[in-house]
Amino acid sequence: MPDPAVRRVVEAAARKGVDLRVVLLGATTHTAEDAALALGVELGQIVKSLVFVAPRDGAGHEPVLCLVSGVNRVDIARLAAVVGEPAIRRATAREARDLTGFTIGGIPPVGHAHAVRVVMDPDLGRHREVWAAAGTDRAVFPVAPATLRALTNAVMAPIADEPIAGGPPAGTADAAGSAPHAASSSGPDS
């Protein structure tokens, strides 16, 4: 596994006793739908790793990583209530990279450059296996939702609404992250 980003993810999981099976795809995908198609899985099995930030007085921002089912979008009001941060907002691509150590399209659930608070969408638990980014826009890994939650010390909370036809529900947003292969901060999450 020559890519240092993928190696960081695998090593972070190994420190928690989990051996990841990383799959390298032949091409990047730009939406959660593309990722599901490339993997031959349901859209709901794709883990979108979305980075949000909560302001800190004089100390920059605290990252909050949301692990969201590919069929859902984050409801910012719900997320703010869950994390107790009324001023939480989506991260810019640069903030996401600086805070996690990974670029959009490959942001994984583990192996970040800094401590990250994690909130997990309960809808991921509807599947026996889900797929998350493994550090690059072409690397993914399958994992049981319970294992994903344990790996990330995630708080399980209803932070998402399912999208409606023609656009997201009012009051929802997606953030810098991955689907697991986003080319931009909004592409995979629409």
C-alpha cells in the first residue's frame, strides 16, 4: 500500500484492532451515486464523510465529522443541537484538508491529522456493510456500521433528512468531505 494517506487510515484502524480491506477503484467518482454504482452497492451504503466546523474563541475551529448515509443530507439545525454548537457551519475545502489531513474526495472516518469529534447517521446501521473513503479519491473500504462507530468513537444521532425530489430539504446542507470520492465539496452530497 504505497500511498501514505491510505497507509495512515489502515494504521489508525489497526491501532484500534480493525484490519481494513482497502479496495482501489480504477477511477474516481464524483457523486455518492457514482460510488454506489462503481461498487455495485445501494446508495445508502455509501458513507459520506462531511466536515463541519464550530468556532473557538481565539483558537480557530473545532472540526466535527459527520458520517452520513449516501441517501441523506445533514440538517444543520439538528447537527447544531446534537453537538451543542449553534454556530456550526460547513467547512471549506481548505479547512477540511487542514483539519483532517485529507483532501475532499478521500476524507476517511479515521486517521485524521487532529482530533475530530464524530457524529454518525443512524441510517448507516440499516445495512450489514457500508463503504467509506480510505484516504484518497480512489481508495475505499467496507465496514460493518457497528465497527465504524467503534473505530471513530462516534455519537449516533439523527442529524440527517432524506433528500426530496428537486433539491435538499429546507435547512439542510452538505459540507466538505467525501462520498467516498468527491471531486468537490458539493458534488457527492447533492
